[in-house]
Amino acid sequence: MAPHIGKGAGYSVFSFLAGAGLIFIGALMALVATVRYAHFAWRYHQTGDTEPGYGLGSAIFFTAGVFLAGALISGYLMLVAP
């Protein structure tokens, strides 16, 4: 770390967008989970049914998105690492 003393952290549009993308995906995951839970709770109170009634599509989508963003960030960091 000594060679970097006095130098500001570098700014990269890619790292900014990747970080912002991960934050957005996390926020979107929380929103979708809330809506799915509310739907499940409403249906449970109406019918007593505990079957979720929906597939794993959104979970797979978000997992793939987080993986892709993580892979891109990892690749970027490997390319720019000293």
C-alpha cells in the first residue's frame, strides 16, 4: 500500500456502473420478495393454501444477474490489478 500513499482512488465508469447495478439488483430482489410474500400471505389468509403457486423464474433471474455482475467485476479487477 505504500506506493499508493497520497494518491486518490481511481475512478472507473465500469466499476461505478457494476456497483450501482449490484445495488439495483439487490433492491429489486427485496421488492420482488416483498410482493411475493404479500401475495402468499394474502392467499394463505383467504384460502389456507400453503402452496406458493409460482415457479423459480425470478430467483433464477436474480441469481444469474448477480453472478454475471460478480464475474464482470472479478474479470475487470484481474485486468486492472497491478
